[in-house]
Amino acid sequence: SGSWEPLYRVVLLGDPGVGKTSLVNLFAGVQERDLLEQHGEAAYKRTLSVDGEETTLLVMDAWEPEQRGEESRRRSQCLQVGNAYIIVYSITDRGSFESASELRIQLRHARQAEDIPIILVGNKTDLVRCREVSVEEGRACAVVFDCKFIETSAALQHNVAELFEGVVRQIRLRRGGK
Ligand code: GDP
């Protein structure tokens, strides 16, 4: 891969405990992990080959929960720097699903008029008996918020590669190329 290939910043958003760090760890891989200190935060860079073409993603796991509606520099930075967003909730936690909707709205306000790829992710599908949010609800939410949708299990490594490949495809679609 050449040194001129573009790098796209992908920012993970979502409530604490939904599985953001677990997903990004799977993305980074044990062998290939390349921890960068960027804005003092964890970011993982990896080049993926998708549909015969290589794309480098820098995935940032720097989101912090809102405290009493207080403005935070890190939060607004997260909302500004992404070329794409992964909004994660846990299918076992309805509150995190509601937060995902709020995050989508915050993102829309922060990046008005920009057509940024967003993937809504329902994680923890392995916890079948604890499910509080149905697949249909997740899908319907994605339609309303005009984003892609996928359910994953970081624990079972199910659909995680598909998630990041989907991010790459969404970025390419907007690039105006193939
Ligand atoms: P974060 O706070 O959003 O970064 O969430 P973490 O990645 O730290 O995960 C929070 C907890 O949920 C940890 O104990 C993880 O092991 C667990 N977890 C994450 N993903 C899954 C999953 O897909 N299934 C199950 N059963 N547990 C998960």
C-alpha cells in the first residue's frame, strides 16, 4: 500500500458499557494493534482491503458520557473530527438505544448540511435472553435517522468485520467514485 492513500477518521459514539472498546479492539487485532496517541486518546489505525481496494481507517474510541448537560471539549471535538461515525447501543439496554437517537441528533446539529456516513450498531446479540431492543426497532430507527444498521456481537466476533467493511463502503459511496 502506498503512502498517499487517504486516511479516514471513524469515531465511535455511544453510552458507556455498550461495547465500543471491545469492537475497536477486534478491529485493531491483537497482532496488528497500533495504538496512537492522538489528542491524548486511543485511536487505532488499520488498512482494510474491501472489494479489492485498500482503505485506511483511524478508529477513535474517545467518547465520554455527558455529565449534567455540561459542555465538554472532547465531546465537541469527537463530533467535529469524524469522516464517519459508528453509533453503538446494546440490545440489552433500552436506555443506550435512546441515547443513540440523541447522539444522532447531536451529530446532525454539529455537522449540518454534511453528508457523513453513520452506522447504527446494536451490539451484544449473544445475550439473547436479555434483549430489550428488537432488530425491527433498530432497523426502523436507522431508517428514520437515515443511516446504515447492523447488529453485532463483540463477544462472539459476529458481524464485526462486516461492520468495518460497511464503514469503508459508505465512505467510498460519498467519495463520488466507485
Ligand atoms: P464501552 O464502555 O462502550 O467501551 O464498552 P466495553 O467494550 O468496555 O464493554 C463493556 C462490557 O460489555 C465489557 O464487560 C465487555 O466485555 C462487555 N461486552 C462488550 N461487547 C459484548 C458483547 O457483544 N456481548 C457480551 N456478552 N458482552 C459484551
